[in-house]
Amino acid sequence: MRDAAPQTIYLKDYTPFGFTVEEVHLTFDLAPSATRVTSRIKFAPNPDATDKTFFLHGEELTLRWAKIDGETVEPTITAEGLTCNVPNIPFVWESEVQIDPAGNTALEGLYRSSGMYCTQCEAEGFRKITYYPDRPDVMSTFTVRINGPEPVLLSNGNPVASGKGWAEWHDPWPKPAYLFALVAGELIAHPGKFTTMNGRKVELNLYVRPGDEHKCAFGMQALKDSMVWDEKVYGREYDLDIFNIVAVDDFNMGAMENKGLNVFNSSAVLASPETSTDQNFERIEAIIAHEYFHNWTGNRITCRDWFQLCLKEGLTVYRDSQFTSDMRSAPVKRISDVIDLRGRQFTEDQGPLAHPVRPESFQEINNFYTATVYEKGAEVIGMLRTLVGADAYSKAVDLYFDRHDGQACTIEDWIQVFEDSTGRDLGQFKRWYSQAGTPHLKVTESYEGDTYTLTFAQHTPPSATTPDPKPQVIPVAMGLLAADGSEAMGTQVLEITKDTQSFSFPGQPARPVPSILRGFSAPVVLDHSADHAFLLAHDTDPFNRWESARALAKGSLMATIRQGKAPDSAYLEGLTKVVADDSLDPAYRALMIGLPAQSELAASLHAEGDVPDPDAIHLAVDAMREAQAEALQDMLHPLYDAHQVTQDYVPDAAQSGKRALGNAMLALITRRDGGAVAQAQYDTATNMTQQLAALGFLIGAEQGDAALGAFEAQWKDDRLVMDKWFGLQVMKAKPDDAADTATALTRHHDFNWKNPNRFRATLGALAMHHAGFHAKDGSGYALLADWLIKLDPVNPQTTARMCSAFQTWRRYDAIRQTLIKAQLERIASTPGLSRDTAEMIGRIREA
């Protein structure tokens, strides 16, 4: 593990590596605690580089020997790598190192998971495997031989040859080291086949541990659907003879797009109706698509340096969102994405972790796998498509693939293809990549004669990384509604480019009602005194209709929190009409019933100058839920009964939507009947969606403890289902009990704190329990800090990411701030703190 010796790296200091790599040959002699890795690498001087220092990254390696052109050399070795004198002509570097996969608890590099060898090399894990220029702009073909007794031996590319105890793989496509992968173990393949649009026969395999074979079919179908979609929509064809996916229990991320050998967290690929919810199925479908789409947007074209991470991640997140929209419900997907964006990325923008989509500097790149890079990066792609149009977007992306295939690129390369193909100047648009913060867009309106005018004023709050934000290009999709609810003007896209800008719409016989930011066409905070009750009843844009319901609910909740007012009757009347409308998608109606997250309400209160009280927020939300149950009481049971699925389980949009609305009704029913219907659903459920929902509603009811015990007895041998059991108890705990509940679960015999999934299920659930985490006695803060200190020397990546739970500490009252600050200081003063965690805590403390 790297210690906390921070060194800031700057985008402006980029220089190319002094050497190119022509071929890489690796031989692995596997042994749990003493794996030997022999490398043979062809280097040549890089004519584009000025610095000819031969430096190879390497960490936690034992060098046994090294040679240049067959002659033994003695390089200078540090904790970060080695340097050596080399000839100024092409040469061959050879070395052998020894590593300890079994002792690698950081799950970075080559490590062991439940007896299986596996790798995770993004961003800088390859340097824990052998000495190499571990940077994304160094690309080469790889040939790999694996020697070991394991029955399955896998690496990137195509299989070359194999025999008892060995296998060789060759990847003909040049790639950076972060895309290297190796897996070895006792695995069972779920096979499939695919024929590409040009007739290439591709062998597909989903490898799992024995006992998980029945959870593979959906993942295999999702892979095939992704391959078809990428051919049809983007014209991208798969380019190897084989595509392998491996499910791994211990994995820091969701999945990894290694060329031809994707390694997945088990939770992101294994699925069955009995053990996975509808949300699990949709997530798995999206993640499989995301990693497959990386084959072109990330692998064939990769990043020049890690500052360009959004180039591959933002674009690929946008592509997987398009895929899910086509496979399921586009409005529901868009609303779900915006809920996630506001909950995670807007929070980053508002606090000490704010950074541009393309940061200017970092100390530890692992800390920049953030919602800003991924989700805001995807929003930037969506805005670009909105500005240039769908056809122009497709032409520009085709040019990007043609021009840059096989290259390591920058944001400038990406923007340039759009400028070249459309003739537009996108210089101002590039500010979305370089400025941190969420723009605020204030809208005022006027009506004189028959001319209606909208005036937009944009303002982005300054931050540490962007102290003086400049005006950005904001595409605003909007329409006008007549008094009878009909469209007075269909959707148009306005381009806001100045601090203040007005747009007039003549020929309006009566004052129209504007529908602004349709489809959430830009990631901004909209400040507009809209007629939300009217828009909820009449808007033709599904997103803005949902947004109006959300705004009414939020306004009512804020009034309850501040002044103790009763829930707003206009909101409840509008909600009743929407929920009763059988012409609407059930999944959409279920989203309409949803309320703003308690953390979102806290952010809004803070932004308006109030000090949020987590307990008051919790009570207000609870009161609104009671009001919903009362307002909808006559339709709760009829709608619940009407949305029970009697057919065999299918995780498609139609059935999932019915179950979502049925369970939303059940949540409100349980408030009125004490859990009788929930118990009946639990007892008869044939799928995890129904069973888990019922269990969650029973927690806190008289039947809760018995149901939790029955669930544990039924699923104690299924690790992914038990993750749900751990997390649900914390999330459903009363605020004063949340920390105690989490503490008790950490003492449970099945709590494996070294497994990222189980750790996140338990401690991550506490961090997301707004009122529980922010309990006035500080118990939530202390418990999380205890476990972060314990986890850091074992797994710095997971620790650092979970430190973000403390990022909003400046929002709260002085007592809570003092309590949090004490825990931050305790973490910061821990001896031997990792570089990952030290950077995160340092940024949060400086807020």
C-alpha cells in the first residue's frame, strides 16, 4: 500500500513517455503467495518525447533479475518504480518479479478472491504486477502465457494454445496496461454465440463459481442485446473471436472493461428471479452494456492521460443510458438518471469535492472516479447532441472512430471532430469540461401585446477549483402551453450563452404557460416561479410533468420543515389524478409517488440560508407519506390488486413497472393496516422484488423480527441476497437506532468487512440514512470513522470513496460540525494513512 506522501500531478505538465512499446510478452507462474511474472518487452526511443528517462512503474514487487538485450543490469529501485540506463536504439527489456496475490487485500493488481486469481488494473494496478510504464498513452499488443494448476486460465484477446496446466493468449489490438486482465480458477462457463453484422463468429462465455450457473442466462442475453444495439445505433462491431465475462466476489468497482475479458463484481452480473430484484436486473443489463460499449469508447480509443477519464467514461455512460432508454422506458430512465445526478453529482459540486469534468490536478487518480466524471460527463455529451442534432452527432462520432482508432486521445480531439463535421465553434462549450460547479439558471417572464418573453440569467457559484466561472453554453429545451393545456408552441432548443439573455415569442393570443428545461436538457438548477399544478396536470413532456410533482412535494416539505404547515392539498390532488391515470406507464406513476431524498432537502435548505435539521426533515417526509396514504386511500387496494403480475416472472419494462407501482401502493397500505397485506405478499412471493419489498415494509412492524429471521434462514448461503438483508435493516431503522443497528450487524458472524459489497451494504447504508447518520449524539459519525480507520490499511480505494459521506458537514449546525470535524481529524491523524484516504479527508477538512 502506498503511504500518504502526496504529490500533486497537473494536466499542464503532461509529457509523452520517452519510449514506445512494440510488443509485450508476459509469463505468469501462479502460486498463491509467490507468483512469478516474467516480462519481455520491446522498447524503442519515442521521437515525440523530449525526456528520455527510462522509468518503469512498480510497487510491492520483488525484482529477481533484469536484462537489456540479454545482458544483466542493476536498476535503481524505489517504492514507486525503477530507473535504468538504456541504449538510444530499440532494445529488449526482460525481468522477473515475485508478487503475493493472496496478501493483496487492496484488490488492485493481481489478487486472490475466494480461491480465484483475478486482476484489477485501472487506474494504476498493473504496476503491482510487473515493472512497466503504467500510463494510458503507452499502448502495445500483449502475448500472455499462464502456468498454473487451475482448470480455467484466461487473459485478454484470443486463445492461442493450451495444455494441461498452461494457456497462451494474444491480444492483437494495442492497449494500455490498465486494460490487462488475468483470471485463473475453478470456474464454470455459461456459453453463448454471436454473429456480428459482417459475419464474424464470436464465442461468448460467462464464467462463474460452481453453484452460480443458474444466474447466468440474463447476463448472457444482456451481452447479446448490447452487441446488437451497438451495431445498429453506432455501427460498432466486435473485433475478437471470443468475449469472456468473469464474476468475482471481491471487487472494488462494478465491473471492468478489460479487452475481451471483462471482470465483474458478482452483484453486477449474477441474476435470477428468486435472488435479484427488478432494479438488480436493470442495473446488470446497463453495466454489461456499459463495459461492452467500452470496447470502442475506451479500448480501441483510450485516454491520453487520466485527466481525460471523462472522455471514455462520460461517453460510455451516455451510450449505456441510450441503450437502457431503448430497451425500457425512456422517460423513466431519464427521470431516474436525474434523481441520481442530483443526489450524487450536485452534492459533489456543492461541496469540498467539487472538480471539473476534466480536473486540472490530482494526487490520487482513484479518487476521481466520481459522479462528476461519469454522470456529469454523460450530461455534457447529451448537451452536445442536443446542440448539434442527432444526425450531426452520429456523423461526428463516426469521424471520431475513423480518425482516432488505436489512439490515446484528449477532450480536444473529441471536440475537434464536432467542430470539423458541423462547422460550429465549440470553444465556449468546452467550459463544461473545465469549470466546476452547477450553473443556476434564473428565469423571469413578461407578456406585452401578443409577445411573450423569457429572460434567462445564469450564475455558477465559485469553488476552490473554479473561483471565477464564466458563462457556459446551456441548451434549454422548452415549449409553451395554452390555457386549456394544449401546446401553444412545440419544443424548441434555446442556446443560453451570456450572463443574461432574452427570447421573445410573438403571436401569442393569451399569456402562455412555459415548460422549461424539458427532458432536463442541461444539468443546471432552475429557478423559476412556474405554475407547477398546471404543468402537473397538462404538460406533454414526461420529465417536466414529473418535475412539477417533485417541485410541489418539495415546496410542501420545505414549508412543513420551516413552519410546520400541513402537506399541500394542490400537490396531493394532482398526485391523485396522475396515480389514477391508467393511460400512464405504471413505472412512471410509481416515480410520481416518490419524494425528494432527505439529503436533497437538506441541500436546498442550506442553499437558501437555513441550517438543515435532519430530524425535522425526517419527520416532514414521514408526515407527507401519511398524507399520501390518506389522499390515495380509496385507490390503494384496487391499484395494488390491479398490478399484481400473475404470469411467469420476466424482468422486462412492462412487468417491472407493474411491480413498482404495486409495491408503491403496498408501502402506503402498510402505514394503514400494520403490515397484514405486506405479510401476505412476503409469504406468497415467488420473486425477490416482491419478497424484499414486503420485508422492508415489515421492518418496524410487529411481524418485522420474525420476517427478518425467516429471510436470513432462507438465504444465509447466498452472499448477494445477504448483502440485501444487511443493508435493508440499516436503511429501514429508526433514526435513533440506525447506528446501533449497523453496529450489531458488524458483529454478525456473516459480516465480512474485507468484502467491499458487504462493507458497503452495511456501513454505506448507514451513510445514506440521512437522519440516522446525522444523529445528534454523533454515533453515526463515530461508527463510520471507526470502520474507515480499520479498512484503510486493507483496502484504501473503498475507504477513500466512503469518506465522501462526510463531504456535506458544513451544512449542519455547530454541534454536528464539531462532532464530524473530530472524526475527520481522528482519521487524518491515523498513522500510515493511505494516500487515497489522506487526499479525500484533506479536501473535505479544508471545506
